[in-house]
Amino acid sequence: MISNEAFQQEASKTIGDRETLKVILHPLRTRLITALSREARTVRELSAIVGVEPTKLYYHIKLLQKAGIIAAVEERQVGNLTETSYLCTAKDIFVDPELSQDLGEGGAFEGTISSFISALRSSLIASYRMLQELKKSRDKSTPAKEAKKPQSRTICLGIQALKLDEKEAGDFQKRLGELIKEFDGKARTGSQARQYEVGFAFYPSASPREEPRDEDKNES
């Protein structure tokens, strides 16, 4: 096993040029970045996560590596083959707001949103299909009496509107990040541990603001 001891993952990286932005604004590469943001993986492992054959991933891996988004951090010999593990060069990747202006109104940001939604959709569908296969397998091997027991929910979808002032919005975003970091920092091993993905967006609603109620007007 050969490790790249010189590599150190940064806390964050900001994309500030068009070429690199074009590399990351691709649904499949967005998913690869997500899968490699916290854990080093081989192409074979990535293939199982994204549901794409390894031979079709090498092109995207090379693009991400050339752009400095991911790096080879370890090599190991498996039979006659050498497997390379990759990891993102930074845990969190952001797009420079000025780059959006450089590409025209909404250019970079709209591309980021499209890539995010497409990647999230693919990931959710793959997860749903996996759970369906697991359910079929479990139903075949589980006695009918036990099969009636409710199963824990593993996919949660929803859009929740919150009424927050600026300070509350900042606190919510901060606590959400802290919660993810808290669970991300807990090592899990063994057959009971399953990888979960969290896709979220927190943003000011563009819906029309409600007019103050008469009693609210009187109070002010």
C-alpha cells in the first residue's frame, strides 16, 4: 500500500474560473465530488455508489483530478491490478459569486442549481431502487409474522417553510452545519452501519410575503 503522505485535505475551496466551473457543473461529477468529499474511495467503490460502470468513470475522474478538485491519496495492489483511492482536495467546494456576474446574470449559479438537482434526483432514484431490492430480498427470507413489523424510514423528502428573522436564519444555517459535522465526525463500522447522503438547500423564499394581520398592525 502506497499513501500520498504529502496530501492534506483543505477545509474549503472556492472556484473562481470558468474552466473549473465547467468541470464541476456536471450531474455525474457532482455526485462523484459528493462521494469523495469526506472519504477516499476507489473507482470500483464509486461505481457501486453512482451506479455507473468503472470504465465510464475514469474520464470524469481524470477531469476532476486535472482541475484540482480531487487527488490520488493511496494506491494498493489487488491481484495484478493497482487500485487508486481518490479524495476531494477540500471538504467543501464553493463558487465565487463574482463568477456568476462574469458569466452573465444567473449564469454560474443557475448551472450549479441544475447540476445539484440532477445529481440529487439520480442519487434518490438509485437509493429507492436499492431499497426496493433489499425489501424484496428481505421479504423472501423473513417469516410472514415478522414481515408485518413496520420498517424504519430511510428516505425523507419534504419542503418546509419557516418564518425567521435574519438572526434566526443565520442561527438555523449554522446549527444545521454543526449537526452534519457532528454526525460526520462519528466513525461507524460494522454491518449495521449504512452510508446516508444529505441533500439540502436553505434559501429565502420568493413567494409573496404575507401582509401583517390587523392585530399585528395595532400592536406596532
